[in-house]
Amino acid sequence: MSYLDLQGVEKYYDDFYAIKGIDLAIEKGEFIVFVGPSGCGKSTLLRMIAGLEDINGGQLMLDGRDITHAEPAHRDLAMVFQSYALYPHMTVEENMSFALKLAKVSPAEIKDKVEKAAEKLNLTQYLKRTPKELSGGQRQRVAIGRAIVRSPKVFLFDEPLSNLDAALRGQTRVEIAHLHRELGATTIYVTHDQVEAMTLADRVVVLQGGIIEQVGTPLELYDTPANKFVAQFIGMPQMNILPSQLFRSQHEGAVETGVRPEHMALVAHGEGELNGDVEMVESLGNETLVHINVNGNVQQQIIVRLYERPNLRAGDMVGVDADASRLHFFAADGSALRGEG
Ligand SMILES: Nc1ncnc2c1ncn2[C@@H]1O[C@H](COP(=O)(O)OP(=O)(O)OP(=O)(O)O)[C@@H](O)[C@H]1O
Ligand SMILES: [Mg+2]
């Protein structure tokens, strides 16, 4: 049995079936990221693991113990929220000590744990301040510190960085990765942000409508998506998907064919596997994204990613070749077809 084991875990809100029998085995020390569109059940599933929502079906095991119906305080988990949820009238030190005081840990041990966590999180010089005297990033680090001092078996994060601006998000993301390397703690992390998911995760869990679409390492999901949903959810800009008959390479049973923007190249108009007109050119400096209406059809718009700066403008006619070795084939039900076909 793995360290944290979800077996057929279900959640109903009255007659709304929110989590539809999730099976997931998480190993000790793994960094797991839940991603998926808004409303797919990421927070619900995390809160069920934390014990903040009842589990209506199935079983949850942690380190060999059945915690399906255990009180949150008896689960040995610590959760960090987007909203930080710090006590505003307490100092950083008091915020970080609070749970340990409740657990009747000795003052000397509390002091030691808080000092060590503060050092890891670069908070030592802020221990006597209250949350309103801190920046958003510092507050989020206090919230993480409060979780660390409890030495939980599993850390749970629900979009911890989404209140921060882009630069601070990037910096805090690196800090969280560093912290995970240092502590080696089993972590489940919910995010909307693909870059966070791809850079932090050992394995990513893609959820949709209360079910798991795929579980895999970031590159497994990128290179071998199990279906059309995962293919288009992972990767920015998203994978181009068109009717299979438009392509030279065919695969038995495929009705749609996908190709990532970076696996296509521009050629002369009329000479491409696909041909069309340029709708828009996005020059981003490091790369150029060329939007093309295949056969003049705006319903069949694709994006080609180039690492040079082509001399192109809207309305130009172009041909596009797809790298035949990087095509993805999808059956009518959206599942990916692989191997010889
Ligand atoms: N207390 C509740 N009562 C009824 N329905 C709820 C409740 N909490 C969540 N839901 C529903 O359950 C589904 C999953 O919600 P959840 O908050 O887990 O989504 P999420 O994936 O975290 O979305 P987001 O990315 O927007 O945070 C949604 O359809 C939501 O409306
Ligand atoms: Mg949520």
C-alpha cells in the first residue's frame, strides 16, 4: 500500500455528484499537483483529504491508518490556503506557535521549531511583526511556516500563490520547490497555473467533472496525453486539433489529429500539408506565434510557434508542415490512439 491512498473516494453535495470515485496512490515524499478547469473538484478533493469536507463513499488511508472519517486535527495533515488565514492580532511568532501551544508542546521545543522554520523561510527578522506589517509573499511564508512547525505527514496547498503578483509568484514557486527538496515532505498542491504544475510536480493529476482524466509526470502528460481533454489542457498555446483527413499521415480509427504549435513549420503557400492565411502574428521576442486559418476557415485556426522572427503579416498566404513523428491521433470518443495504425 502506498503512503496516502484514495480508494473510490466520493462526494455528494445533496444530489450533485461532485467527486465521482477517485482512486489515487501517493508515495511518501511525492509532490502531487491537482489541476483542472474551475469547478472540476480540486478544492473539494483536497478538503476531503484534510477532513474539512465529509467523505460520502470510499476510503482514505494514510500511512496504513484509515482516516476516512477522522477529525481534521487527528489526521496529521497541514493545509495552507490561498487566503493565508493568519490571526491578525498575533505576531508572526505567535501565529507559527499557536497550533503547537494547543497541542501542549513545551515552550522550549516550540521556540526551537519556530526558529528553525523562520530560518528556512527567511522570516527570522519578522518574528515580532503582525501580518498587516508584512507583504503578501511574507504572509504566505508565515502560513507555510505554521504548517511546517507541526511536522505533518502531508502538506496540502490550495492555490497558495494566486494572490501574489507575477514576479512574486515566480519567486515563491522557486522557494516552495526548494523547501520540498529540503523537507522531502509529501505534498498535494492545487493550482490553476500550468507553469506551477509543470515545474513543481513529480506527478500531475488532471481532473475534470469530478473524475481523473490522467495522472503522470509533467512530461508524460505533455508528450503522451491520454485523451483530447488532457492534450488541450496541458500546454500553452494549446495543441492544435483538426479533422484527420486534412493531414498526410493517417492513423486507423482516428477522426481528429493533434499537433503542438512548436511541431509545425512554415513553407510556401500551396506546398504545405496544410495551407491557409495568416490571421495574426504575435511577436513575443523569444518566440513568434502565427495564427493561421486553415483553408481560410476561422473554425480551423491553428497556431504555429516559431523561434525566429518571420517577415509576415495578417492576410499573407502560407503553407504549414507538421512533424509526422509528433502527431497525436484521437478516436471519436476523444481517447488517444497510439502505436502502429
Ligand atoms: N458547499 C458546496 N455545496 C454545493 N456544491 C459545492 C460546494 N462546494 C463546491 N461545490 C461544487 O462542487 C464542484 C467542485 O468545486 P470545487 O470548489 O472543488 O472546484 P475547484 O476545482 O476547486 O474550482 P476552482 O478552480 O474554481 O477553485 C463545483 O461544481 C462546485 O460548485
Ligand atoms: Mg478551488
